[in-house]
Amino acid sequence: MLVDKEGDERTLEADTVVIAAGTRPNNAFVDELKKTVPEAYAAGDCVEPRSILEAMREGYLAGLSI
């Protein structure tokens, strides 16, 4: 059972349920790259977990920097 944003309780049938909770950035790969290449840019969830729109913007800005 789940509660939607209006507060209504509903039941959904499913074969699999995935719960994504407690996110944190993982930028270890970028940190390692920065030791060996002249330029490395981080974008998306390795900076901070957020939306896909923010990740796309960061990737776009990184591309403009190259």
C-alpha cells in the first residue's frame, strides 16, 4: 500500500519494488582522474544527487569549457 501526494491510500500490484533512499555523491572517480589528466569535470549525481535537468546542464557547461 502507498499514500499518494493527495493523502489517498492505494495498493499497486508489482513483481519488484525498488526503494532508493539515502543518496550521497560519489566523486572518487573524478578525484582520481584529476590526478592524471589536465581537465576533468564532474556532473550529475557525482557532484550531488539532484534531478536529471541539473545533470544535463552541468554536462552542457562542461562541454562548453572544453
